[in-house]
Amino acid sequence: MDIYIFGQQWVNGLVLGSTYGLIAVGYTMVYGIIGMINFAHGEIYMISAYLTAIFLALLGTFGLQSVPVVLVLVLLGTVLLTALYGWSVERIAYRPLRNSNRLAPLISAIGISLILQNYIRISQGARNQGVPPVIDGVWRIPANAVDQHFVQITHLQSLIVVTAFASMAVLTWIIHHTALGRACRATQQDRVMANLLGVDTDRIISVVFVMGAAMAAVAGMLVTLNYGSFDFYIGFLMGIKAFTAAVLGGIGSLPGAMLGGVVLGLAESFFAGFVNSDYKDVFAFSLLILFLIFRPSGFLGVPEVEKV
Amino acid sequence: MMTGEVPAAGDAPQPLLVVAGIGAGYGAIEALHGVSLEVYGGEIVALIGANGAGKSSLLMTVCANPPAKRGEIFFAGQAITRLPTHQIARLGIAHVPEGRRVFARMTVAENLAMGRVALSADGSRAAQQEDAAVLQHVYQLFPRLRERALQRAGTLSGGEQQMLAIGRALMARPRLLLLDEPSLGLAPQIMGRIFAALRTIAQAGTTIFLVEQNANQALQLADRAYVLVNGRITLSGSGQALLVSPEIRKAYLGGH
Ligand SMILES: Nc1ncnc2c1ncn2[C@@H]1O[C@H](COP(=O)(O)OP(=O)(O)OP(=O)(O)O)[C@@H](O)[C@H]1O
Ligand SMILES: [Mg+2]
């Protein structure tokens, strides 16, 4: 095993995994609060990629030069509009079905996901879209002085990891140290009781969708800047990967989502680097199936106890 | 009593809570068939009844979960029948539900803080001082909660959880406290402590509407009481009168 390949897979895995983790947050929080898998979440991520491109182009026409300013503005715009999409999906597709059986919202989720995909395909075209590189620059860490191999970390990759973990830290802080976060946790643990105490639980559920969409938007922007290209179908694969990450970490657990993301990203990278890169998705889904069968509560999940 | 009307007041004081001919249930199952009762400010009123009589359903229907299908509910003269649950809480009705329902994965202190949600927090200095005073009052009532403040509620004993559920309700400074079987599953000694606390709470001016299967304790505490059988009120009177009523002794007190 070459040490530089080993090092490079760590870098790639961490970058990939931190974006999985950000998207997994949306699955895990929504599941925690209403016990349902929001299968439209991948499309929310996909929409954020388009919004990133649109905001980049828009700021370009205004002739804005400063890269940090552009990035912050694109981030704000993308997060806000994507959050609005997340909020609308809950209002339109899920809230009317709040008291129906478990299958109905699931079907609605698949429906809304097809609608969002086709809405983007028709309004934006089916072609692959792209954004120009915004940040270049790379660090090379020599791994072997003799044959000059090195581990490569682009500036953008480091920005991705830092931004992902910073967003997670902010979200975790909100959930654990603010009155809003406390209301979210209370609603998650016992919705009826929270309601009896005066919590507007419908509003809290909206807030959770908004938070999940916002995190997916951060991921969407970072991945779009990194890969440069996307189409209306990217939400599908990314959605399943992030869902896998959420299951690995323990669905319902916030730190679990990030942990599951990083573990999945690393596992996938090492598999691609050392075994076979064509089968890395198959490998990821096999992990999903194995966990669902043998350890459905994941690394940090709470085994199904409550849900009165 | 006529459905949909507040009883004429005259010179008599207005009841704090009026339940007027409500019917409620779950889907096709009817749990309450036209229940009417009143609770006046400053009173302790008990509702006793056997398993499945509809006691919990009645308390939950006051909080619109599920909402009443028929009849009206008034709180302090205002119809609350069609308000959403969280708004009813914010009017000053606090619920200590069956089974306590503390937030198991939150600390005792966080559970108590959840009780404050119903208050319209204006963040003013006066409001904060008031909050702190209520917290001290709760800790005085149940010193055990102060000792356990940073412990997860799920690790508390049953009695401590009941204290926490009552403390959490008091944090909202409610005008009306609804309690659903606070004595359930508790050792007699702990039960005594809970009932003593309820007496203190009532003396401090909070109106109490209490549901109990433990008729003996409840009737001793209550100023007035109602008896619920299969979703209908069959008897009412002062706590003392019901305590000595032969019917009640036979059905609920295991007496002769
Ligand atoms: N969530 C529910 N769904 C369907 N039926 C319910 C539900 N809750 C209560 N019921 C039914 O309503 C009736 C009244 O139940 P309720 O819990 O109000 O009685 P209770 O007097 O509180 O009994 P207990 O002393 O056992 O607590 C019962 O027949 C019960 O089966
Ligand atoms: Mg009951």
C-alpha cells in the first residue's frame, strides 16, 4: 500500500463525508420529529446546486470581484431560497397528511420529488450545467521524498471541511442551547406533551424542515463549487448516500449524521482507492443494507423506545 | 345547562372553567357523552371514575386534543373549544398528564424551562425576576428537583418524575392546573407528599382540577367532586359529602 494513496483517500473521504453529513442532518432531524423519511430531501439539495449557479452568475453580472464577498453572498442567497423550498415542501406535501397513516406521506414524498426534478428539468433544461472555478490553489504535502509523490489538498477542499463542521457546530449549538432548540428537542421526544405546554408544534416541524434544507444548501453550494457541474438528477444519488449516512450514524441523532457522513465518505474513498472505483456506490448501498439488517439504530441512534 | 352558553352570572362569581355538554372521542369511539361541569377560581375540584370512564379524555378535550365534537368549553369567560392546543396552554391552563410525560432525555432544569413556553416571554427584567421566583417556589415545594437539576429526567424515580411534571406545569404560572392521576403507582408516603404539595399550590391561589382513581385521597383534598361513569357525570357534591355517600363508598372506596 502506498502511503500517499492512503493519505489522499483520507483527504477525499473527509471532504466527501462532510458533505454527506450536512445532507444527512435533514433526514435525521425530520425523521426524529415526525418519524418519516423525507425522500424529497435529495431534490432540495439538487435545487441548491442550481441556486448556487444562478447566484454566482448574478453576482458576476454585477461585476463583483472579491471572492470572499461573492462566496458569502452566494451562501446566504442559496441557503435562504433553499430553506424556502424546504418549508414549502412540508406545507404542501406533508402537513395535510399529518394524521393519516404512514404510507401516505411517503407516497407524497416520492411525488413531490418527481415534481421538483421535472420542474427543474423543464425550467433549467436537461443538460449538464456548470459553474466556473471560483477558488483555486492547492497544498501539496510530500509523502515520499524519493519518487516525489504527495498528498494533495485543494484550498476548496479545506474550505468544504471547515464550512461543513462549522455549520454543524452552529446547528448543534442552536439545538442544545437556545429556547428554539429546546422546543425542537421536546417536540421530538413527545409532541403531544410539547403541544400541551404551549409549543406550536406545527411551527417547530416547519423550523426543522427549514434547518435541514439550509444544511443541504450549504452542502449543495460546496459540492457545486468543487465539481463544477450538475444536472437535475444529482439529488437522487446524493439523497440515497446521505440517507445511508444518517442510518449509519443512527437515524434521529444529530452528531450521528455527521459521524455517519464521515464514516461513509471514508469507507467509500478507501474502497474506490484500494478495491474498485466503479463499484463504490454498490459498496455504499451494501453498507446501508447491512446496517438496516444488523444494526438499524446505527452508531449513535436511540433504539426505538418511545413514539407513544 | 344549555349548550353553547355561559351560565348566567347574576351576583355569583363566574366559574373559571365551564365544560358545557361536550361530546368527544377517537374516530368512531365516543368517550364522552355530554359532560357538563364547572370549576370556580380558587377551588380544588376532583373528578373520580373507574378505568376507562373517560377521565383522561375529558382533561385532554379541555386542551383540544382531541377537540370536542359537541358542546362548548369556556375558560375565564372565553370560548376555547376551537382554539389549538398550544394557545389554550398560553391562556393559563397547565396540564400534568397521565403518565407524567417528562422529557426523558432532557435534564430536570430543561424540563422545568419547557414549562415557561406558555408564558409570553417579553424578556423584561420584571418577567425574569418573576420566573426566578417561580423556580425557587418549585424547588421549595420539591427540594428533590433542585438536587437533581442537572440529571436527565429519564433517570428519576416515578415519584420524582411526578414532582417534575407538576413543577414543570407550575413554571407557566397557570390559573388552572389540570392533574391526571398524580398518585398513580406511587408509594403511600410519596403520594402523601404530592397531595400536601397540591394543598400548598391551591393555597397559593392556583385553581386545581384533579382526576383520580384514588377516590379517598382525592375527596379528602377536594372542595367539590364529580363522578364520571362511562362518559357521563352521574354524581356531584362536596368532597366531604361524597366521601360519606354510601354509593361512593361501595363503588370507589372499597367500603361497606
Ligand atoms: N387515543 C385513543 N384512541 C382510541 N380510544 C381511546 C384513546 N384514548 C382513550 N380511548 C378510549 O376512550 C375511553 C376513555 O378512556 P380514558 O383514557 O379517557 O379513560 P380514563 O377514565 O382516563 O381511564 P384510566 O383510569 O384507565 O386512565 C376508553 O374506552 C378508551 O379505550
Ligand atoms: Mg386516564
